[in-house]
Amino acid sequence: MTDSPWYLYLLRTASGMLYTGITTDVARRMAQHQSGKGAKALRGKGTLTLVFHCGAGDRSTALKLEYRVKQLTKQQKEKLVINQPSSLNAMLIEQKAVDKSFAVKID
């Protein structure tokens, strides 16, 4: 049995805040957030819009990517949303987000 693939996603709140998360089912997770059953940080934040999502490999890789994206500035996250890169690794390395030790292979 193989594990389900994981995805990294960004949601925009009505106030413009960007929220980063990971899941195995983006549509299900989005519905949970919209119904108030998702992350506490999003409760009462109004309409949520999915602005970015991409495959993130296995759970371990997804967690590492989530951590790194959460370390980005809002400006860097906005660039991610605008450019919709096919490889998060390339973008994170290009931006020199935190250090050079992060190079996660996404299969």
C-alpha cells in the first residue's frame, strides 16, 4: 500500500493574510477551513481563497516545505502566488530563504 501524495497550499483571507498548510486532499481541507473546522488561525477570517497549491511528495517532505514557506516574508509568498513555480525547491533556493541546507527532493 502506498501513502497518498501530500500537497502544500496557500489560502488568502478576506483581509489579505496568507495561510500556509499541507494536506493529502486540498478540496477536503479547503471545505474544513471554510466550515470553521480547520485551523484556529483561520476561524472568523471571512472568505478564504485558494491561491496556490502544488504536490509536495511524502508527508516528511511536505512538512519541510511547509516550514520553509512559513519562514518566507509576505512579499516572497506573494511572489510564489504570482509566479506559480513548478518547483518550490528552485524558488526557495533562489530566494535564499533561510539557509542553503534545504534542498528537499520531490519525487
